[in-house]
Amino acid sequence: MAKKLRNTLCLVTTAALFTACSGGPSDTEFVEACLKEGQSAASQLLDKELGVTRDAFCKCGAGVAKSSLSGDGYKAMILDMEGKSEEARTLTSKMSESDQQAMLQAAAAMIEKCAAPEK
């Protein structure tokens, strides 16, 4: 009985580790891509206009995007922010219309939730 329990625990642990390791891009990757995108003059101007710090915006945006996008949508958004627009377009073109629409909605939600001036 103990051996069977130990084997079951090993399988569950292995499955959990595999899922964690292959679950797609992390919030850290999103934030890094967002910070990279924020180095452009246009992004810096927009950040200043909106009164936001890029770091706070990116951390907030990662949560918004992760909770509202499919894995492919999340990855496509990261690729786009990294300047890999062709890869992002290729991935997006394979997505359903509703997943593509969700990307637009997620971008709008990021602006609304993460760039809104604090009161």
C-alpha cells in the first residue's frame, strides 16, 4: 500500500512539474517584453501622458492578459511586444476569431485597469 501511494505521489508531482514547466510563457516573460516595448519613444511619451510607470503597468498588464487570453493569445501578445510581429501574426492567424477579439479586449482592459490614473 505504501509503495502504491508513493508511486501515485511521484506521478502527481511529475505531472505538476511538467505542467508548470510547459504551461506557456510566464508573467516574468510578459513583464520583460512589456518593459522592452516601453523603451520606444512612443511608449515613453504615452507613459508620461498617462502618468504611469512602465514597471507597474507591465506587472498589472501581465495579470490582466493572463486571466483573459488563451495561451496562444498571451504568447502572441508577448511576441508582438518583443518586436517579433511576423511570429505574432502567424500565431494569431491560427487562432479563432473569438480569441483574436479577446486580444483586442485584453489590450483595452490593460489600458483601463493599469494605466488609469490613481485616485
